[in-house]
Amino acid sequence: MWPGLRRMGFGLLVGYLQSPRLMPGAFFLSAIWIYTGPMSNHVENFKEWISTIREDIGLLEVIVSSDAIERDARRYAAAALNYLVTRMDLVPDWEESIGMLDDAMVIRICVELSSQNGLDSGLEGADHIVALGRLINEVKVVEEFLGKELHSDLRDYCVKLTDAEVRGRGVATILESEEERTKLFAEVDADLKRVPPASFSDAEAIEVKFKSYLRHKLTK
């Protein structure tokens, strides 16, 4: 539906530029159709990401806990889980709608980084493999929404998360201690229960506020 509307909007815009007196409302209509189509698609993606975040976290937990998976791949999964409980994340969790959006994006980028570091060879289970493929494919949506420059900054940030400590717990500790992993998993679950619901009622406001947070935090 939306691609068709975008094409219609583009056609109206061209018509306006060619004959502005004959199509006085075309520029306004084209601007609405060209803009709202892709943003609406992003919002629907984001709703789905929030609804599946527990499942996605479950995949991270499987990766972190498996000795059959390359350590380098496990490091990025551990870093993503640690990020979920940090009090200094890119977007405060209490922000309605966007509070978990940065978490969802970090999960996807870290899973992609894990895949590039030996994850594919050690991950077992059809459900896990399907979930892995979905998350990696959705990195393209992150880049499309953020743009290449901001997406690149976020990816660099995710790489550095492997060196971060949260609540006195670094990636190496998570990988080496079953007790610390169990504590981390419980903390992640507890934090999820405190997150406000995501309504995504104002697509334009969501985009502006979310990107403002990222630009402020990532370009310091």
C-alpha cells in the first residue's frame, strides 16, 4: 500500500513542478504521502521489535551461555545484555515509546557483530537460527531509519560496548561466571517489567526525539 502512495505522491510533486497553477494542492499532498509512507512502515517495525524483545533477549542468553559458540561471538551478545541494564543508555527507558527502541537496535547490531565473529557455526536449533536471520536482516531497517552516518556511529558504539562495565560486571565476567550470568538475566527481566508501554502514537515526534538523543550521545 505505502509504496503505491509514495509513487502517487512523487507523481503529484512532479506535476506540481511542471504546472504549479494547475495543481496548487499537489505539493502539499505529495509531501504528506512521500513522508508518512516510510515513517509509518518504520513505526510498524518498531512495534514488532518491542513485542518480540523478550524472545530476542532469550536468543542473546542462549548465545552467551553456550560454550559451543566462539568466544568473540559471545562477547557481543554479553555486551548487548549488559547494555540493557545500564543506567547510562542512549535513550532513558522511561521515555514513552522510544525508551526501548535503542535497546532493540543495539540487540540487532550486536547480533550482526556476533554473526561476523563465528556465531553461525556454533548456534543450534531451528528457532534460534530463524531468529538470528530475522535480527540480522532487520539491521537494514535500522540503517534506513537512522541514515548511514548515524547508523555507523551507533555501530561503533556497539563495538565499544564489549569493553564496558555495568554494575561492576564486564563482558569477561559474564562469559566466565554462570552465577553472574544468572544475576544479569534476572536484572534484565526485572528492568523489562518497569518499562512503560510503547504507543508510537506520533511518528514524527518519535523520529525527532529519538534521533536527537542519539546525536547528542553518540557525537560527544
